Amino acid sequence: MKVFILAAGRGIRLRPLTDTLPKPLLTAGGKPLIVWHLERLAACGFKDIVINHAHLGQMIEAALGDGRRFGLVIRYSPEPPGALETAGGIARALPLLGDEPFLVVNGDISCDWDFSRARALAGRDAHLVLVDNPREHADGDFCLAGETVRYASSNLGPTLTYAGIGVFSPRFFAAVPSGAVMKMRPLLDAAIAQGVVTGEHHQGQWVDVGTPERLAELDQELSTHVSPHP
């Protein structure tokens, strides 16, 4: 199974840190955020990684290279200035990702979800990892009816937040033209309405590193007692 790491975001809320450094290269616990992912993925037996980039993307390529030092093969999917949003970025990278289901991970999160679980989810069109709502996103995104993802407004139970981790079939993005700018939510909305999106509630460690304050909190957490390794 291949892995797609989303690393093209501008990181506006993290300025001025991201004026000179792409968001996935920001450091917490002594390592760039994306390196935590790469090391965990390698430990879980993954080999083939595709990373998209836009803002200061050449810095990401220079820092990570071909992936050999992590025991990985890394390929890159460059995007134009401003990037293509999540669905657009994944659609552009499909020629690199191939015909089999793949794992998608946001490059600007920290999470101890067991990446090796992704292989058991390869039969799904779309499977989302959901977490408890953080204080900055108290209303959440979705809720779960068993394993089926429903809208947060469906009153089926507590709302949860998409963790930025999912397993997707390439056919989920088949209708997105390569080069199109498109968010993920329209695709998810259509698939949720059809009842074909599954999910699970991860109750372990998770941080969306969206502000300098949250980056500092994560740095303190990783530098003291919590490791995001499974």
C-alpha cells in the first residue's frame, strides 16, 4: 500500500514561522512534523511515499530527498502556487499512487493511530479516522452510526472531527480532473449521502498543528513523555 502525505498547505495561521519554512518541516520534539510520520510509516512496513508540495516545496525535497535514509522511496507531486486543495492534490498525484487503495495523512498533524491498520481497510471506498473534537473545532465534522460516517447534523451521537488520516480507493477521486482546485468535502458529502463512507473513532494522541501556540504545546508534549510511535 502506498501513502500520500499532504504537504502543500501555506500555513497562514502559522505565520511568520511558515514565511520561511513549509509547515511540515516545522519542528516539534526535535524533529520536523513530517519526519515523525515517515519514521512511523517505515516502522509499520510502508515503503512507497508520495508527497505533494507547493509553498517552499523545494525545501521539502531538499530535506527529505529520495527517502533512502528513512528506508523509504519518496516521490513528489509538485503543485502550482496556491496549491490545489486536498481532493485536487490527490487527483493530480493519482498517476504516482497507482490503482490500489492508499493511505492519506495530513503532513501537519501528530497522531499515534496505528498506520498498519490501513492495510485491513483497503476494501473501502473511503475510510476516515475521527477523533474527539479539539477546543478549536468544538462542533466537529461527522458522527458515526456503527462504522458508517454520517453528517454531524444527523443527531446520531456525539460529533467527531476528521483527523486528517484516511484510506481511499483511487476511484473516489476519478471524477476530479487533474489540475483542478477542489476541496475534499464535496466528494465526502456525496459519498456520505450514499452511505459508502466508513470511519472509526481514534481515542489516542492527536494534534492539529494549526497555530504557533499548538506547535509549542506539541513540542513540549513530545519533548517530555509522549511519543507518537505506535
